[in-house]
Amino acid sequence: MKDSVFTRFRKWFQNYFVFFGPGLLLAITAAGEAGVTEAIEIGAHYGPALIWVVVITLIFKYAFTNGIARYTLATNLTIFDALNRLPGPKNWGSYLIIGSYLMEMFAVGAMLVFAATFLDYLLPGIYSVFLIAVFLLLLTLVVIRSSSYAILEPVMAVLVSVLAVVVLAALTQFPFSVTLLLEGLKPTIPTGSEMAILAILGVVGSGLNLMLYSVWLSQKTKIHSEDEQECNLLNESFFRKYIRSVNVDVITGFVIVAIITIGFMFLGYAGYAVSFMPHGAEITLDTLITQVLYIFGSIPYGPYLFLMFVAVIFFGAVVVGMDARARALAKVVLHLGEDSRVKLPNEFKLYQIVLLVFTGVIIFAMLIANPMTVIRDISALSAILFGIFGFIVIYLDSRLPKYAKGSRVWMAIMAVGSGLSIYIALLIEASFLQNGIPLIERMLVIVVVLFVFTKTEMFKKLVSGAATLPDKVWTVILGGGLSIYGVFRGIDVNGLIFNFSAIGPIVAGLLGGPIVGGLAGLIGCIYRLAQGGPTAVGCSLAILAAGLIAGFAVRWWQGRITVFKAALLTVIIEWIHLLVIVPGCGLIMGTQTIDEIIAIIASTFLPITIVNTLGVALFAYFAKDHLVFAAGTGRLFGGKQKTNEDTGKETDVNIREEK
């Protein structure tokens, strides 16, 4: 019996569009998040003037997704597997994605606050927004634990699609013209819109979770091959069999994203059009919700549907985002452990540990700042990271067989998109341009001193374990002196001293352990405290902590220091300095408000972190011939230290492995 037209169409669709669906759902879900968090506000401020940025962003995101899909189909490896194979410092790509996903948890925390705020409008006055957000976080963990989150993606896709239709229906009340839309396609940059452009580049069309598409694609390929009882070889035939379905899936998804995002931009534009607030005025979350509810008021049950749909969309995005990122990082950490020959818990336990860490970061994010500010800043940072990972994808593409490589057009789109993301980020980071670059110039004096120091006999005695008490005293004096110089040559901006005072104590801690590092930090601590200022206590304690943390870190690593480890250590120290110690001291002593602390972090984080990290990394590079520092192999209090000769063959083998 001949098959019906519908049956033939279904078979044809299943054969040629094997992967149609999940990529589409991922993109549609991202459109809902971006629409509420960014597009409405950007439309309110700039109208349709930045539509062209949305289009360019989606073209770049498509090229990015296409690149990781081609890599996965051609190699049967995920993008996360590839991060361990990048040239340069060992495993730097893996550490970068770990840091990126941890950073994105701040945005996830802001999303929960968004969802809680919408629920509070739906059922006003029942509980505080923070308690609702905490309840949603607990519910998220329960859903993940029960593995019932899989149904959320299609549900969210349906909700976003319905919401988009409702938005378009609401916009019919306003006399928008095609001409207005076409004007938005002309590249213009309104005054003050650089941050908005960077936010669009970071969040529209999904963030770095697009990399998770590679994991899903790898699994789906294996499942489909098993279902069809095929034995597919990694060749051109296999590649071309699936790449068309992947491309159709991604293109369809991003077209829908464009429609939804532009619709939300017009929604924000219309909201300000009916308000008494001028365009460009500051918009808060409450203002945004009020304007949108006014527009939806013309639709039966419109405000209630909008509030409920958006709350569910954000909740679902948090569930899927936490679970997927935790699974990805569990694999990455497991690979790092295998490469380092360190015994770690199994993948499921690592997954649970990562979820726990995510939960802590999310709670911290919910406490510290306005959700709109957090999402905007994280979106901007995501754009920078997208630029970096864009160049990584270009490199991986160059390693593919000829049939799987991207075209010249693809290469041009990726290069321009990646470069543009980083370029705009540097343009808007006035703090780094004004303070960071001059700080680097002043810090180079310390670099010269450290270079000369690594050629001295005292340095060789320190790293070999033959240092005497006077050698350690001189190391304390050197580290403390460099810390004082870092404060003295810092840049005073409205009472805030942009400095590089952590370099000296960190170097002292790496060479002499926590006691030497702590004493060097104490010298810098006393000098910084004497300078005064609103952050004097916090910054002083941070200098002391830098030396102690470096000393304990070298013991944790058993003296094995690489350039990457030194840089990572400094970044962590500066995170503790600017995200824990300074805010904690400011709040406890009452010297700063939450808003002032956020302003301090925003202005100082990038310049201070980059300058101090660069200084310590250069020291580690100068000392690269001494990969085992004796401070990490001896006793903490007294006793003879193990020299490199005492550690015998095992040390020699480990040194070769580190190289």
C-alpha cells in the first residue's frame, strides 16, 4: 500500500532534518530572556536605532554555532574536549570556560530576582522578592535533582512563542511603519549606546551556553547512529549527511530570535512613547514592568499572562542553564584531573559539587546588586568572552579536514565579530584606558626588579631550599618594599588608589611560603593603611591576605608553579580583594553603601586585576626554569626543607610533565 503524502513528508523530514529541534528551542528560550532583560530597555532608550546590531549579532552567533557544529561532526569531539588541545599554557581554555560559567551564575542569580519580581507583581505583598527568589532557587535544585527539567525546554519555547504573538498584537495599537524598521537597519551609534551594543552582542541569540550545542550534537549523533544500526565513519559522507540539518535548525532558530527581539525593542519604545518619561531617562526594573503592563492592559488578562509567562521563562532558563553548565564543567574538571594525574570524585559527584558552587554564587549575586545592572554587566563581559572563544573556534576550524572547513565568508564573519566584541569592550572600559594602561607603565619598574632578582644567587637558594634566615628576611623586605612602591606609584581617583601593591607579597609568598609572604604583606598593609581613603582598611587587609594566600597556594601545589598557575592565583586573590574583603569591610564599618561598593568594584576590578596579574605572570615566566619552588615542599614551621635534589627522580619526572 502506497504511503500517504503526510507519511512520505514525515519520513523525508526525519531523514534530512535529523537534528531539527533542540537548537531551535535553545535559541527561542534565549530570545525570551534577552527580550525582557535587554531588548525592552534598549528599545526604550534608543528606539529602533540598534536593530542593525541585533542582525549583525545573530549572523555572528550563527557562524559561531556553525563552527562548533562542524568541529563536532568532523571530529566526534565536543568543543569542551578541544579546550584541552589549544596551544599555549596548559589547559588555559578549560580554565577560561570554568571562569566564564562561574561568572554567568551572577546573571542567573539576577534572572531569579527578575522571576521573583514578576511573581511579586502577580501576587503582591505576600513575601519579599528575595525570599521568593530563594524559594525559586530551591525549587530549581529540586527540579534538577528529579531530572524532570527536560520538559521545560519545549514548554518555554511554546510560552515564548505565545508571548511574542501577544507582543506583536499589543504593538498593533501604535502606528509603526516599515520605514521605521528600515531606519533601524542603517548602522548608526547613538550617543552613549556603546554599553547597550556590547550587551546585545553578549546576550541576544544566547550566551556562551551556545557551546553546549556541541555536547548535545555529539550525543545525538551517537544515539541516531545506534537507532539506525549504522556504523558511521568520520568522513565527508558522514559530515555532509548531518550538517544540513544542523544549519537549518540553527538558522530557523535565529530568525525567530530576530523577530522576537525586535518585537521587544519596539515594545520598550512604545512603553516610553505613552509615558511621561523622556527617552534616555534612567529606567529601573519597576519602571520597565509598569510601562509594559500598561501596554498589555488593552488585552484581556494581558498583564497577568505577561507576568506569569515571563516568570516561568526565567525559571526555566535558570533550571536548564544551571544543569547544562554544571554537566559541562564536571566533564572539564574531570579532564583536568586526568591530565594532572590527580584523583577526583566521579563525574556525577563533581556535577553535584559544581551545582553547590553555582548555588553559592547565585545567592551572593541576589544579595549584592540590582538585577538589571548585573545582567547588563555580565552581558557585556559575555561579549568579550565571545570574542575570545570566537578566535578559538577559528583556530579549531583551521585544524579540520578540507571538506569540513568554513568558507572565506565564514572566516570573515567570525574574525570581524570576534574583533568587534573585544574592540567595543575596550572602548567602553574608560577606567582601564585611563588608569589601567598608566598603571602598567609604572608596574614595569617592578618587572625589571624581579627580572634582575631571578638572576641572583639569593633567588636560586630560595627556590632550591638552601635559603638561610637572612635570605628570607631580605625576601620579606623586598616583597614589602615592592608593595609600598605599588601603593606609592598608584593612581588616586576620588580617594580610590588604583595600585599594584599585591605583586610584592605574592612573589614573597611563592618564594618563602605563608610566613614570608604574610610578613611582606604586613609591611604593605601598614603603609596602605597610613594613606587613608574610603577603602583603606579593606585594601590594607587585602595586601596582607595576598602574601598569605600565595604562601599557602605554593604549598598546595607542592612548589610546582607555572605561568598559568601564577596568573590564576593572582586573579583569585584580586577577586577576594575586590569582591569579599573591600565590600565586607565597607559594610561592617559603615564607610560605604551597597551602591558605592558596586561603583568601586566596577571602576577598579578590571585595571587592578589585569595589572597585578600581568606582573606576577611575568615573574613566573622569568622563573620558568625553576618549576619546583622549595617553599611548597618543606615544613611550615622550621625543619629542613626538601631540596630539588632530595625529591629525586619523581620531581624530575613531574618537571618534565609540567613542561
